Amino acid sequence: MHDVVDILGERFRTTERAASAKDRSGLQAAVDAVDLDTAGVGNAEALREVDALYADNAVWFHHPSYVAHLNCPVAVSAVAAEAMLAAINTSVDTYDQSEVATLMERRLIDWTCGHLGFVGGDGIFTSGGTQSNLQALFLARENVLAEVAGHYETEPRRGGPGLGAPTRRDLLPGLRILATDQAHFSVSRAAFLLGLDAEAVVTVPTDESGRMDVEALNASLLAIEANDQIPMAVVATAGTTDRGVIDPLETIAEVCAAANVWLHVDAAYGGGLLWAPARAHLLDGISKATSVTIDFHKTFFQPVSSSALLIRDASLFAPTIHHHDYLNPEAEAHKADAEPNQVDKSLQTTRRFDALKLWTTLRARGAREIGSMLDTVCDLATDVRELLEAQADFEVLGASDLSTVLFRFAPATADPATCDELVPLIRRVLFRSGRAAIARTVIDGTPWLKLTLLNPDTSIDDVTAVLDLVRATGHGILAGRDLEDAATEGGAA
């Protein structure tokens, strides 16, 4: 383990590229060449091999030219905690496998609920935002179905009392989730996994900045009611993946409260703003949500995985509870001194003690310093946007509440269709060269390059160097096309 630390320390010190610059076929050949059925080669040789195969060809999120996805450089204290939790191998599903680890995780959940304003709230650590969103919508489904069933115990079913209460099978096709087209894809995936209809996710229009249109949300809820359907949940996003904007949480919460609808806030990206001195106000209204997703492995600089689902009312976790005699016997669960078995709240059984990483980072750096680091990357995004807006050969789309910048290379000599074609080509050329890693997306049919800035050590000069690479690559592609056109014309002549 000491040897690995020394090797990694040297790689972090000397790495000069964001990616390996090796072609996929070569990497595949190197992977296939390893005989996994041969006799063991010993610890030292095995670690030497994985250093050469993995570390030498890794994508380095700490490098200033990595500005692609929602991947952050990680706090060293969290890496040390990762080694500790992996070596001890605690599982925090039951108390008798974890003891103090369960108590530490529950303390962090209480701490996070406190910052959210969830008095009497609860939560659970998960593998990531996708799992957190899935469990939130599962809980919404089950609690809504239970509420509807309770309603029919006192109110006759439309069409006459002789029809009886609708069954679960009757109700499922009418459940609807409301979200914008900027919501994370895990919302639609969760609807599918939860057995809902293909039409279950109702797209709520956005304004020109990509934020949910609250009037359109209200109209959608009214239309659902008019069609005898059931609004299962509204999903608001605090930090959209593409544009980094935050839906108007306060007014959305008011609409959901008036309609008695479960409000889930996917704050996987933006949840860290709760601790950001300059931007915490952007999450005003989140305290009125029913459930919230926060990914600490995005804006708290934690190694993957470190996410949490937080619920405003602890009783809403009830649908998750299942008892097994070998694990969490029901008879013991009702005793006054019952052990805190967290498998009661988790979709996972065996579960890593990922909370230790966050605990250690908070004690090492302090929550306010971490929040200030998030403010730093958001300030950098603002500076980068201003830099791009001042350059005639770049276009910029909108503004971000967080650390995302959408732009594209658009020289005066290129028409819009050509600029569209350049976006994926520039990204691919830069990534394959290893010189820079940037992302791309499509907004309203138009392709854009995307910078996601999550490294507080990255400077405006570092990003300028990446933009210079984008410009040079774009000009190189255009020059190559001109040569091909000239050759074609010459051949035709």
C-alpha cells in the first residue's frame, strides 16, 4: 500500500495530460493480453501491472485541462478515509456489522437535514444521484398510492359506490411525474423501473434560461387532474447537468403544496451550495421539498461514491422497510432499545461506509471552506463566460448558476451548419490527443461544447489554454476540409 501511494504521488506530480492519448484498439489489446486464469504473479508484480495498465491510461480529473463532466478532484483526506474504510470493510446495513459507523453516518444525515431545514427528517447514503432519485420516486409512488387508497376508504369511487376501491393495478397507469426536459435522465429511467406507463413522465416547459416554467407546471397539474390521473411527484432540478441552472424552488414548492404533490429536488449537482457563502440563497425554498438528492462526490470533492437521499419526514421511509430474521428481525425492531439497522431505509443490503470520507473531509477542511471552494469554481465559470463573450469567434449560450459553460467555435468564415459539425469533431480530436477533455451536448437542436469546472485550483489561464486548443483544432479541421475540397476540385478539373 505504501508503494501504491508513492507511485500515485509521482503520477499526480508528473501527469501532463488529461487523458492517455492512446487509441481504443490499443487499450483493448492491452486489456485482452492479460491472462486472468494464470497463476498469481504476487502483490508487487500485480500492482506494477495495474499501474502500467490503469494509472498510466487513466483520465485525470485533477488536471487543469480536464473540464468535461461532473467529475471533481478529490480531497486527500477523503482518499485516506477511502483506504481505511476499504481495508476494514465495514458494511453499514446492520448495526452488528458496523456499530459506530452507523452512528457516524446517521449523524451526517442529521447534519445535512439540519442544513436543509428538515426538522424530523431522515435519509440514507447511496451510490449516486441515479439511485437517490430512484428511491425518492419509489417512496413517492408508494406513499401516494397509500394516500389514494385511504381516500377511497371514505369516499366512493367515481361512477358509484358499487365499483369498490380501485386496485393497485388500476392506479399505476394513471400516475404521473412532472419534470422538465432538463431533468436528469435518471427520472425517466426510474419511471420505467417503477413499472409506470411510457407516458408517465410529463414534460413541463422551461423558460429561455432552461428553468422550469412555474405557470406551465400549474397548468400541467390541472390538466392531469382533469384527465383523472394522479400527480405522483414533481421533480425540480437544482443544477441541471447541461446548463447548470436551478429551477425556481420557492415558487415550485408553493404550487406543489397547494396541489398536495410530492416535491423531489434533484440537487445532485447544486446541493453543495447549501454551504457556499456567496450562493446559498440560490437554494431558497429547498426546505419545502419532500425529498432531496445531494451528491457529495460532485461538489464536496469526495471520491465516488458519496451521495445521499434526504427525506423531510422520516415516516415516509416506511415503504422501504422489509424484515428478515437473519438480518433485522421484526420482533427486535419494535423494542425500545432496537438496534439502528439502516437496511430498513436502503435499497441496498451490503453497503459501504462511504460517509467516512465526508466525515473526514469535514473535520479536515470544514464545511465553510468546502463551500468557498464551490464558490471559487462558480466564479471561474462567470469569468470564463465573460472571456468567451469578448471573443468574436466563440458563441456562448446563457448563464449558469453553477460552474457550467456552454459555448462553441463559430468563426465568421463558417456557416451555422459547419459550426454544428465542428462541435463533436473538436471534442473528439482533443480527447484523442490527450491534450484536453471537454464535453458536448445539444440544446434545442443546436450542438454545444461544454465546460464543467469543478477544480478550485484551475485558473482562468488554464481554461484560456484549453480555449486556445479548441480554436486551433477548429481552424485545423476547417483547413483540412479546404484542402480536401481543393483536391476534389483539382481532380474534377
